[in-house]
Amino acid sequence: MFTGIVQTTATITAITERDKLRTFEVAIPAQYRDNLQVGASVAHNGVCLTVTELADDRVFFDVMEETLRVTNLGQMHAGDRVNIERSLVFGKEVGGHVVSGHVHTQARIARIERTETNCTMHLTLDPEWMKYILHKGFVAIDGCSLTVGDTEPGGFNIHLIPETLSMTTLGERRAGDSLNIEIDSQTQAIVDTVERVLAQKGLTQ
């Protein structure tokens, strides 16, 4: 489990193609490798990956074919940076919201509006997922716990503060880029339950 509070960014130093998976070699800063062991979980752009090997300042992760298809990790190349979060330690402060590291889909950046102090990112999202996107609700975007701004035809927007832009890769993103989306589990459970109850009562179209 994770909190959606990105701790650092890391560079993918190499990608090795293997049968139906890729091995990512990632240079994670020293302070975020402290006590890191093989088998530990680390979120990359919100995707939970398992440490398979440690070598000096490099950490290795295997990424399966399905993960490459569903998430933007399939679009990554050596030299790209990813958002990094170590798994949640129970008893510590949860600054964002509970995130599983299981990405549901991707959203595309339609446009970005910037001023000296503000950034609004407009995203397009498949209709099947929009029912879980609620005004002021939670959503994890590339591993960042964020609050939904407004819903729009075909998507929604988010407002990003300078700290988020500087601490994560979101500040590097441009129109046309794809971002990983993890729907808030509590919102999904409530929406699905309401739909099921209404369907049982014959109140849905």
C-alpha cells in the first residue's frame, strides 16, 4: 500500500527486453534505498513493482506485459524519470490517501494552463471511468494523490501547486502525454454498490 505522496524521482538507467516482460534498472537516490530489500514494493508512476535485484545505486524491477500495456511504463525509455514512493509503513502519517499501486487506466493531457503561481491540467478519460471522478474527490495520477478540480465533458481537471510540480515529474509533462490513473477505492466501492442496488430495484436505464 502507498499514500500517493511521491518521495522522489528516479532515472531509468537501462531497460532490458525479456520474454513478455522488461527489466527496469533504476537509479534511486541513496536515502530512499535505506533498508530496501529484494521483494520490497516500490511505486513507479503509481505502479507497484517488486525489487528483484540490488546492485550499488541501481535497483532492478521486472515489469510484466499486462502492466506495460495498461500503464505508461510501457512508453518509458532509458533516461526517463519516474515518480518514486516506497511502500507505506503503518503507524506513520498518511499525507495523501490510501493507494494500492494498481493502475486502472490512463488519461491523456488535453491542455495545460500555467501562470506564475498556478497550473491547471485538463485531462481526457474514457467514459467508463468518469463515473468515479467526482468534484473534490481523490484520484492518484502518476502516483500523486491529487484532488479533482472540476469534471468536464470527456474528462476532468486538476490544480497543481508549485511544490507538486517541482517534486514530481508532473512539471515536465506536456499536452498529449499519458498519465497513470488509479481510482480511489472507496469512491469505486460506493459507486458500484449504488449502481448494483439501483439495478436490483430496476431503477437504472
